[in-house]
Amino acid sequence: MAAQTVRVVLKAKVESRFFRAYLDDKRIRFENGEASRSLEPGGRDYVLTWFIRDAPGTKYGIQIAEPEQAKMTHTATLDESGKDAGIFWFKV
């Protein structure tokens, strides 16, 4: 019998040439601003990390759209450093 999984849907709104996102150290490749992964449920911790480097004033956003218990949204505008990074822990 196959293990039960939960579909996690990630979205990114970014026009930067240098934006990277990872789910548990595995790179997420967005297609038309969306990606998905199947994760094992049961309260295990997962981590979403991202970083961006671009011109100051560049705007971007990243979110977990599904499942409900993991939803998050992060939007930002790059400051004079032209860099930003983030981390989000969640369970499914």
C-alpha cells in the first residue's frame, strides 16, 4: 500500500534573475509562478527557505497556497542591499 501524501502548492511572484527557493534542501523550480510537492503527513517539520538578489526596490512574493495548515505569504521590497532571504517552518 502506498504511503499517504499531502500536496503542497507553492507560488512565487518574482521577476528577479536570481531568486532561489528550497523545500527541505531540494530546489523548487517554479513554472509560471507555481510549483507543488507531495509530502508525508504526520506532524513532521518541513522548512521552506528562499533568497533573492537584485536591484534595490525590486518587489517579490512567495507563498504556500495549500494545504490550509501550512498557508503563508511573504512579500517584500529589496532595500539598498539588494538582498533578502527567509525561512518558514511548517507541519502537514
